[in-house]
Amino acid sequence: MLTEQQQAQFWKNGFVSVESVFSDVEVDALRQAAGRPAIQDALEKRRASERVVHLMPLTPLDNAFRELSRHPRLTQCAAQLIGNDIQLSNSKLATKPSTPGAGAFDWHQDFAYYTHTNYDLITISVALDDVTQDNGGMYAVEGSHQYGLLDHTRDGWMVGACIESQRWEANPELVAPMMSRAGGITIHHCLTLHGSPVNRSGNPRRLVIFQYRAGHCYQLSDHIWDDTGYQVYGTPRNVVKCVPMNVALPKNRGWERYCGEPHGSVYRQIGPIAKQWNEETRRRQSTTAND
């Protein structure tokens, strides 16, 4: 549970760190789960020794992470911030390579990747290793969750990073560490601008990351993962909350290759037959326009 002071810090700055949420014994068990062959093989395929890897979805790979995703020490914190109907949006194991000088991750807002009908989404990161300035710990811009959605695109295509560099360069006094020791957690708002530098330590840095959403959040772009929508706290209310917003849904080259839709598999909620018929219609229209 978050204290009133921690909740106030979250809403003021857009993030909060909480130490000693899990014991050394619990952290060791999570490290063992992360070291199992299925996970290590998946990390190796993604060249985790050379670059940052976000292995997702994580919860289907080992039951320890499914149980962690619904652990009361996490879900009760989420409920204090975004309400009592909590779903998992996605899960990942975020690893930085131990190679000194590798592993930077650009400034970004999570919401830019997976737009929803409102902003009641948070990210909780569980540290499996001490997170420090030397091993590429995260930094965030205080108060940036109040900026609204910033630009992460060029020519309409998602570039995976915020391109409004003045947001952190012009106000360096607002850039603050968002880190914890092993067993601690950080919580940040979906609009909080954050990023991390290279790992200089020669040691690994691993985070288990859960992105939670209020049940009334309806996803508009990106991908429906195997664990998206997992009810981790409370009871589904089957309502959708829409707030006024005017955002350009991100187009992503990876999703275009994967599912034929640059906005991700969730965006065009169209059946396979309808997709075929729509393509036939587009071809007819193209032929008519060229006549």
C-alpha cells in the first residue's frame, strides 16, 4: 500500500519509488524464474547480450510472474491510483546488457505506444537487481504527466522515442532518478516522460514490468498480447470511459509487417472476411480512379 505522502508524490511528479516491497528471498525466487531455460533462450534469440530487450508477454512464460502480476503488494498500489477494477495491459522482462556502454533507451511516454480511451494506466517496475545511475537506471521529467501526449513520430510513423527534446534539455532541474534497489518498485503514469542511459557498470540490470490499466480503459492501438486484459484486482464492470482527446494513433513498421496494420492488431477491429471484401473494394476504387 502507498502512504498518503507517496500518493501525493505520484500525482505531483508523475512517478514514485518504493523500497523493500519484496524480501531478498522473494527476489531470489524471481531471479531463478527469470533464469529458466525458456526465458533465457528467448532472451538469447533477441540478442540480449548486445541490446535492451523487452521480453513480452512475460506472464505466460512462468507462473511466478503471473502470480507476481496479481500480488496484492502491487495491485493494491494500482487500485489506490486508478481504481478498484484493474487489468493487466501487458507484462515484460526488461533487460540491459552487462556490456559497458550498451543499453540506452530513449526518452518516451508509454501511452504513445498503446493509446487508450483515457489515461488511467500506470507502470509498476519490480527491480530484480539494484538499479543505479551506473547500470542504466531510469530518469523521468517531474510533472511531465501533465504535458499531454507528446510527439513520437516522423512523417506519421512511430520512431519509438519522443522527438520533443526541449522537454528534458531545457529543464534539466526537472530530470530526476526513478530507481530502486532490488526488491523495490517504481510506479509511473502512462504520460510520464522517461528514459535511461547506457549501462556503465558491467553488471546486468533486470526489471519485471507490469503495465496496468483501469478496467474502463479501452485500447485503440498497438497489440493485444496473450495476457492483455487479465483481471488482477477487483471485478470487471464492463464499462468504457472516454475522455476528450485528439491524438494521432501511432503507425508502426513492425506491426505493419506482423499483421498488415500499421496501427497494430487492435486498431482495425475487422473480421477476416470483411478485410478481404474491403481490399476488393479498394482495388475496384483504384481501378476506377485510373480509368
